[in-house]
Amino acid sequence: EEWLARISLWNILSVDIETAPAENNRIFRLGAVRRDDRRTLTLTTTNVPDREVVRRLDELTTGAKFLLGHNLRRHDLTELERQYPGLQCLRLPAIDTLELSAIAFPSPPPDPFITATLIFNVVITVCLV
């Protein structure tokens, strides 16, 4: 698949976090994926020291050129910076699929699968340019 090979050249780090609103938005779960080298990270951060979370995510960030996520700018980046200042991934240019969704769909389609598929296609198109 040519488009998969081309996306791999982008060295994208995709990140998602889960927070506990009742606990000052404490990040309790973190996931990250690198498409170019197939490395992944899944952490339940409750019993992991902050320095270990930073070390492991920074290790995965090395060599990445872009940071990708859904609601990345308004939520994930804010919480990552607040709770784990100095993370290397915070220095990467960010691609927020929520923002792409708003551009592609001024009024959201009724089916989340359709939305996800179309957003994926938008990202693929951007990567192929």
C-alpha cells in the first residue's frame, strides 16, 4: 500500500489521553502510537512516577516530526503541559483531527464511523501531497 509507505515518512506520533474531571483532570491513561516504526505506548499512569511517564513518552517521541490527536490543542496538549511539563512531544507541530473535522463538516454527519472514515481520508490526502 503506497499511502501507508508515504505516511510512514511523516514520522507521526499519535497521542490520546484520558482524564478524570473530578480529580482536576488528572491524566490516568495515556496511549501513543508511531506509524513509521510501529512502536506503541499504553500507560495507566496512576501508579507510575511522573518522571517515568515523561521518559517513556519522550523515548517514543524521538524522531517524530508531527503530533496527531483528536481535540489535541484544546485538551490533550493543555493537560500534558500542565501535568508533565517539558515533554518533547509538546515541541512538535500539532495536527488536531477535531479541527479537521470542523473544517470538513460544518454540521457533523450523524454517523461517527462516517466521520472517522472521512477524517482519516483527509489526513491521508494531506500526507500524500
